[in-house]
Amino acid sequence: MREKEIRWDEIRFRASSFGNLMAESKEKGNPIGKTCAGELIKIYNQEVYGRKKDITTKQMDKGVQCEDESIALFSIIEGELYTKNTERVENEWFSGLPDIFKGESIHNADVVGDIKSSYELDTFIPKYAEEPDKAYVAQLNVYYSLCNASGGFLTYCLVDCPMSILEQEKRSLLFKMNVVSEFSPIYLEAAAELERLLTFPDIPPNERVLKIDIPRNDELIEKMKAKVPVMREWLMNFHEKRMKISNRNLNEIEN
């Protein structure tokens, strides 16, 4: 196997990975637990082989397709125009692509925000009763470090499902119902109810935005920074171990 030159001591870890990277190990004295190791192996595969497994779901598809619409809805509620940030930022430890920011620039922001487009009402409303996911808290604090921000927020928005996903959902419904045709009254009634569940013109805009302030946590940021060299060393040792085995296998083939 041709070895790719990688500076493991310079790897920067993405903000979106820190939910898994900071998972606590069940083994006392071992900073790299099973969940963290699993995430590091994904990073390894991307660095060495250029392979990244993108798991896509209808919820994720909606998030991507509706991002601009959700930002526009949030802007209306806030009374301030936000646009999608497209610049990835890096520092000595981290890299990330924040959704929106307010301030001088993405490198010197006052606050940074992350936008989530909920799939349906039943996944949006529970957010009012839940504590912010620890993974999102870690991700936002990485953004704060990257952007020199004093804090920021996580925002859930409820916008209509895109037509492409809605039609896909209707096709799936048609298949599951096993009716004679798409013109069957029972299917048409079910499809209309499905559309009502995934579009929200009757719900006022102010009831479709939930902004959750996430304070800057310097202790967490320093903890994440401190783990970076440990994870770099783990990746380097893992790579060296693999190369030894691969070279031994090659020698056996050649001999």
C-alpha cells in the first residue's frame, strides 16, 4: 500500500465531530473510549483514503434543502438580516463551518449561530422541553473558539417540507398502502393528511422558531483543546500499527 504523507501532529478536528470525540471513556485512565475511537477511525479513513461515509436521511435532506429558508424565517423573527456563512475557519486545534454570525467578520464575530430545520411538528415542539444536546453545545463552543465569539445560539426552525421530499413521502405512502392507484379515495385522503403534517402555513412564524442561547464555556473549550494532542497521538500510533501489519503482509506476498 502506498503510504500517504500525513502530518498527524497538525490534524484539525471538525466542530461537528466533538460530540463523539468528547464522549467519556468507560475505561478508567483511558482518554480514548470506544465512541471517540470510532469517530477517530472515520477521520483516519478520510485522511488516508479519502473516504467519508455520508449517512443521509430525509431529516438531513430537509436540513440541507431548507437551510436558507430557515435562516430567512429566523431573520424575520429577529428583525435582523442573516445570510448563510460559506467560509470554513480553522485555528491550531479545530476547523468548522458556522451557519450564521453577527459581527465584524467570521474570524472576529460577536455571536455565532447554528440553524436546525425540524422535520415535522412532532420533532420541533419537544425541543421546548429538552435540554440542548451536549454534542451541539460542544460544536458551538468550537465555533466560539474559531470565531473569537463571546457566545451564540442554537435555533430550531419549522418550515415547509420541500416538494421533492414531500413527493417522495407520498410515493412511499402509496407503496405501503397497496391501493389500486394514486387516485384511490383512501390514498388521496391519506396523502392530504401527510401533506398537512409536513407543511405549516397555518402556524404563525413566531411559533415556528425556537432560539436557545448557548453560553461560551471556556472550561469546555480548554478541555477540547487539551484532548487534541491526545487524539493526534492516537491516530499516529494507529497508523503506524496498520503500516507495520500491511508491510508484513506485503513481505509475505513477495516471499
